[in-house]
Amino acid sequence: MIGEALLAIKALDSAFVVVQTAIAKKKEVEDMAGEVGRFFTAKKKVEEHIQKARQAGTDDLMVGSALEEAITIDQQEERIERMMKKVGDYYSRKGQTHRWVKIKKEAVKIEKKREV
């Protein structure tokens, strides 16, 4: 389980680097669908591992004390928040805020369907 969590975190980092690179190259929002999609897939996997760790206790996300696990979870959640803000800011700078809002709403709908 630890290996899976670490791989998910690494995939999230990699996906975000790709999105940042696309942003740095001033790539158009419409052309970033693949990169943003991979970022969201990786984000979801990390969030799933965080949820499992919270439910299962110290053995699920990282080995060590409960404090270490809490710090790791907090760090990953904070990183996800920063990444989401950067992607949202990019859409905003490109005049595509409405699309970002629509994407986030659609993601919530999809999540609800998956939970059922």
C-alpha cells in the first residue's frame, strides 16, 4: 500500500510538472485537455490514498507515527490545493474562468455518480 501511495504522489507531481510546462509555454487552454486530464486522474488517486489512510490508520499511507502520517496527509492536501489554484489561475488569465468553473462542477457530478 505504501508503494502505491508513493507512486500516486509521484504521478501527481509528474502530471503537475507537465501542466506547468504547458502553462509556461503559454499553451492554449483548449490544447491542455490531455495534460489537465492526467493531472486530475493522478489527483484523484492521491486523494483516494489519503482517504484510505484516514480510515485505516498509520499503516496505510506511510510507515511511522500518527503525527508523521498526519503531516504527510496535510502536505499532500496543501500541494493539491496549490496545484488546483495554479491551474485555475491559468484558465482565468486566458479568459476561460467560466470553463474552469464548468469543469469543476462536472467533476463534482462525476464523483457523485461514482459514489453511487
